[in-house]
Amino acid sequence: MTEIPDHLLKRSQAARAKAQGAAGDVGDETPAAAPSDDDGETIPRSLLERSQQQKAEGGAAPVPAGGGGGVATLAPPAGTGPGGHTQRLLTVIRSGSIQDVKSKPVDKVHVWPHLLAAEFTAALFITAFTLIFSIFINAPLLELANPTVTPNPSKAPWYFLGLQELLTMFHPMIAGVTIPGIVLGLAAIAPYLDKNPSHKPEDRKFMVSIWTIHLMFWAVLVIIGSFFRGPGFNFTFPWETGLHGIFHL
């Protein structure tokens, strides 16, 4: 049985009391109230007719109770819960809006053709540069290396030429200990200064700057030591005196 609001109960009780006071005047045309349940509570016919009309329009039929007096009670609407309460579904939330099940895109480069094509292009460029460089720069092969004779100039391997170039500019303590120590110290504390976990270059400007400065500084020293140092490790131009001390058989 559906719950009846308090104001309807009060109105029904007032109508019943009025009907009992006017005995003999109650007929089929003007009924004031009718019994509805075991508790003695009645529902006005106008409200019943309105509810029955709405239910008929919605495709549901009223259910009569008691079979007398033409007064019927409303059956609980379909889909009612405990106590006759009805519920409506407001919306449906999909699981995708709560749980992110999509995998995040990861930057990947396929070996073929992307990586190998770039490496092959770089190899062709280096080969062409070496060929053109050998046309304009005199770099003849020297005699076999003699361990008892020190060549002039005596150059270290290319990966140590930067350090050897520093020795021509600064005191050995500064060139061999202080400057390399500062570089190694910066390389050691760099991860603690820049803690950004991103691998994108645009997000790691500090680390990219540190590495670029170090690379360019060392590359310039190696280039000077390799191509611009002649006999006595003096500064020369390779297009005037050629290359010295780096092409032994």
C-alpha cells in the first residue's frame, strides 16, 4: 500500500466527520469519502479518479479493493522498492570514465627503416666529408712508428688531445687536476640538481645545457689539437702546412 500524506489524511477525516453529521444525505452522486484499508483511512474520490486517469494514460490499470461502492485503491506502481518507494535511474556511468584502462603512448623508433636509414645517411655524409677533406688538405701517411724515436709533434690519442691542449694553456695542476675535477664533480651532482623524470629534451633543459657545454668545450679542444698543432706543438693552419703527427702506419 502506498503511503498517504498527512494533509490528505486530515482532509479525509474532516470529510468523514462531516458525512457522519449529515446522515441520510450521502448518495452515489456526491460521495465524500470511502474506506480504503484496515486502518480506517479513506482517500477522496477526486484524488482516486485523477490517479486512475494518470495510471491509465501510462498503460497501467487500477486495482479495485473490496469491490463495493465503486471506490478502489491504487496498486503499488511497477518497480517499487521497500515501503512502496519508487526509484529512477538518473544516469549510467561507464567504467572507462572512472578507470583509465588505456595504455599511455610511449615514444618508440623502429630499427627498420627509421633508425637504419638515419645511420646510413650519416655514414654517407661522413664518407663524403672525408673525401672532400682529403682533396684540399695534405695528409700523407708517415713512416712506420719507431718506439725509440719520438715524433715531432708528439700527440696523444684523439680522446686525450683535449687534455693535452689544456696543458699548453694552463699549469699542469690546473689543466690536469682542477678543470677535470670540476667537470667530473658537475657530472656527479647533475642528477641531484635536475630531478625531472621526463626523457623529453624540452623538459630537461638544464641537463641538455650542461651536456652541450661539456661536449662543445671538449670537441673544440680535440679539433684544435688534431688539426691546428704542428711541429713543437705550435699553432698552425692545416691548409698551409698540412696535418702533423696523427697519421702513422
